[in-house]
Amino acid sequence: MTTANPATVTAPPTTARLRSLVAEIRETVNRGLPPEPTAYMVAERLLPHLGRTDLLTDAQCEGDPGNYRQHVLHAERDGSFSVVALVWLPGQRTPVHDHVSWCVTGVHRGEEHERRYRLVPHGPTARLVATGDVVNPAGTVAAFAPPGDIHLVSNSGTEPALSLHVYGADIARLGTSIRRVYDLPADR
Ligand SMILES: [Fe+2]
């Protein structure tokens, strides 16, 4: 079953590497640049940490058979950014959604499949048109900022997938980075 909100657990940063990553993100966010350059610079900071075995604890990598799982790794005290790990077991997926803030994703393990959409007028309402399919393998990063960030993420592979996400929002307070779920007709 796919629901808007992933199963969420909160885990403190318990590795030296994660604490170092959080400090690097803080330094970047505190420059006070606009959302897009902030996201690009955070992505550069995240990249060298991906795939490193000392980044996360085993508990922070655990999935949930019922839904994709979100581990909140860090929520900055002033609400300016959050770091989460998302774990997709094979076959799990998000709904079609967009985000409350700028977002950086980095695949730590496995492979994520992403389908991007554009919202187009359709009579009194709207429909979704798929604009592209992207496969994000381990060791890759992506950065984006709303609007125009409607997508669906899935694990179509046979192994668990885990990615790190950094959001310019307080996910511990909001519970999720999802701004809106699009339950609309789509061409695919
Ligand atoms: Fe997303």
C-alpha cells in the first residue's frame, strides 16, 4: 500500500561522519543564499559521504515491510534544514507528490527510479503528463526547488534502496517533506 506519509522514526546522529555532514550542511545553509544555489551547494557536500559504510548505523538503514520508511537523522534547531534517510524495500514507492522546500537527494545504496510529471490544465481540473524517467544509482545526487518538482520515486529493483535527503524545512515538526499528493489522472 502507498500512503502519503512514510513510516517515520527518529534517530539521532550517532556517527562521526553524520555529525560532520550536518556541520557542513549548516555552514552552507547559514550563508543565506536563495533556495536553488543552496540546494546545489548542499548536494556537493553530500556527494562524498554517499556509500561510506560509517555514515549510518544499522538501525538507521532498516526498512519497513508496510511502507517506505523515513528515519529523521537530524532536524536543525532553528528549523532551517533537516536530514532524513529514506528506505525503499523492493516494490515500494511514494505517491505522486511535490515538496515544501528545496530538496537534495543522494542515493547511498541500491537504485532509485524516479518519474517526473508536469501539471497541465484539463477541463475544470488538471491532469499529469509524465516528462521523463530517471534512474538514480548509488553515488548520485540531485537538487531541486519548487515549483515544478512533481515526481514519484520507487524501488523497481530486487535489493533495498536507501537515500539521504536534505530539506530546507523542519521535517521533525512537519512529519514529511510532501507538500501535496497528486491524485489526478496521469498518462502513465
Ligand atoms: Fe520527493
